Amino acid sequence: MVKVSTLAIAGGSVLMAAGAGIYMQFSGAGSEPTQVAALVSAPPVAAATDDQAPEQTPLELDQITLTSLDLPAAPVAAPLVEETPEEIVTVITGGADTAYPAEPMAPILASISDDDLMLGDAPRPVAPQAQAEAECTVDMTGEARAAAMVALRLVAPCQPEARVSLKHEGMSFTIMTDAAGVAEVTVPALSATATFLAMLDDGNGAAVEMEVDTLSFYDRSVVQWQGNAGVELHAFEFGAEWESEGHVWSGAPRESVVAARGEGGFLTRLGDATLDNARMAEVYTFPTGTAKTAGEVELSVEIAVTEANCGQALRAEVIEVTDARAGAPGELSLTVPGCDAVGDFIQLKNLVRDLKIAAR
């Protein structure tokens, strides 16, 4: 089978005699002459009568003479096809010798079938732009974890070390992809049907929706802010004192498995504080539906006065989750004391609702 895609003519002239099935190529300058079979005039044949059949004379192999065509090299700037000397090719027609015309003969291609063109199951070429877009597609997946947590994995192959804004039920925080364009984070779900949206700075993004049936067993309190605000969420379980066993905060966050066993709460810090003006959030989770101890959990927000926030206006938001539903965000707005108070703390006890726990 012959596969034909393009016929290219270069470096000389191409002559094709379709009737005789002969293909001759004359190379350009610097090429060795190609040996071809010389065509000679056929001897005249008498017309056959009804009583006499024409005599069949077999052509012996030694009657064919190979000759070498020593043609002058074509000038570099000459056109692809020049006048062909009449003595090169003689075409025999009608019993009389007819000289090949001076005009170049156009190449003749045989008819080509669909099989020759490989039109059947051959793969179609993909446009470079479409291929590039497919390779740069942003994707995000989610998997359920213990204590109504969701493990998210964002893949953005064309966005290495890029900022990502992740949003969920009014909560927002900023993370960053790694050198391969991948970011992984485990997020507390704030609704039973949880939708997570990731947006990159170039406008691309991805979303994933998860069913989190176990959220009804947990209460959650969220505090979020932007920049170096010095905000911290603290939980004091069952009368715990500062930095005692029941004091849960960013310095002692605990693992989610503690809540899954009904033994106490844990804290999750979200966002990359090393990024400029990043959005941050802290989430405290307590297993109100499976708690083994009855009592009260006191919640408070504390603001550390630092050189980064002293004397500045501060805004923060609070979101509370009960019965697998997130309430409307509450807003905090205040001015941090001046820089002579660096090292002090501001404690806001009524900003977040305390939890009253009944043992199960």
C-alpha cells in the first residue's frame, strides 16, 4: 500500500510517463546522474489480416541498454523545471516517433484510495492551543476524613508556586501551590453539603462538592482575618486554665482523632502566614454529639499587640456552625493599641459563643 501525503519537487525536474510506467529524476548540481532505461523506437509492425495473426517476438533482456545521462548542472537560481532536450525522451505514438514537447510535463499521480490516505481509525491531530489548554487544566478533588474534615488536593500544572484563594461557606484563606503546581490542605467542613472553591490569581479555578454526614455531631467556631493581625482563638474546656491540659489554641491544637473519639476539641489553622497580606482562619471543633464529659467550653479571641499591627485598624469575622449549618458571619472592627503596648494582649470574651456540653 502506498501512503501519499505530499509531493515535493526540488533540485531539478521530474518527468513521468504514465503510459509507459516510467519515473525519471534528474538531479541538480552536485548529484550523480541516475541510470534509466533508454527508450528506442519500435520497429514497424505490419497490420494483421484475418488469416494471419501477428508474430509475437519476445524481447530478450540483453536488448535493453542502460545508458548514463550526463546532463549539465542547473544554475542555482534557475526555476525548478527547464526546457527538456528533445533527444532525452521520445514517446512512441501511433507508430510514429513524436518528440517530447519543450514545455515541462506536469507530474501525474495515480488515483488514491481512502486506505492510502489512512482516513479510517487514524488519530486526528490536536491543535497546539487545545493541547496546551488541556495540559494546564486546574483540578481539585476532596476526600472525607475523621471529625467531619475534608482533605482537598488542588492540581494546577501551569501554576507553580502560585497564590490560591480557597473559599467555603463564607470562610476564606490563602495558600500556595508547590513547584509542581500542587496544593494540599485539610479543611473543616462548615455544612453537610460542602462546596469548596479554589481560585488562582490568573482567574482560573476549580470546585468540588462533598457530602459530610458526620458534621451534625460537631460544633465549630471560626475566626478569620487578613494580614499580620495577631488574632488567636482560644478554647478552655471544662474550667481549664491557661496552657493546662484543656486549653486548646494554636500553641496546643491537638489532633482531630481526639474529637472523633468524643474526648475533646481540636483547633485547625488555615492559610499561609508567610504570604503577603494572606487571608487566615482558625477553626475550633468540639464533638457536642459524642462528648464523654459534660460541662462548658469557654471561647475567646485574643489579639497580640505586635510591631506589625500596633496602632492599626483591625477587622475580623466570626462564623459559628451548629446542627450542620453555618450562621451569618459576625464582624469585629477595632484599632490596636499603639506601639508602646507591643507584647500586650487584647482579650475579647463575648465575640464567640461559649459551648454548653451534655455528656452522651
